Amino acid sequence: MVFEDKMITNGEPEEEEEEEEEQDMVDPLETVREKCEQTEHCVHTRERLEACETRVGSRSETTEECTEELFDFLHARDHCVAHKVFQSIK
């Protein structure tokens, strides 16, 4: 047996609840990550990652992966983030 929820309006137009306009919540971690990605060390490691991705993408048969470059970039970014994120929480 299936139950359906129906709203009986008795011929009156439905009243929509007024929703308060909510400001989009911004994750402080994302903000700090974006700033850290623009630092010199992160830019350098991202360039190495992108060069690797270009090289691997241009070959039809290769076993090369860009795992090392990805981890280097993530490590550099997270190292920067670790020093800055907790300052914004205090």
C-alpha cells in the first residue's frame, strides 16, 4: 500500500514560505588553499604536475603516471595550509 502526502488547499492559492536569503557559507579551508596555491613553491610544483599531465596525455601507450608530481603538489599546498588555516580559526 502506497501512501501519498497531498495538500488540500480548498481552492486557495498555496502560500509559499518566505525563505530568508542566506549568505553562501565559505569554507575557510578552501579560501586558504586558493591562496596557498598562488605561492611560489606551489606554483612550481603545479607546473611540474601540468607538464607531466601534458606529457602523459600526448602519448598513446605509456605506463607513466603523474602520481609523484601530484603528491608533491598536494604536500606543498597542505604544508602551506597547515600554517595558515588555524590562524583564521582563532
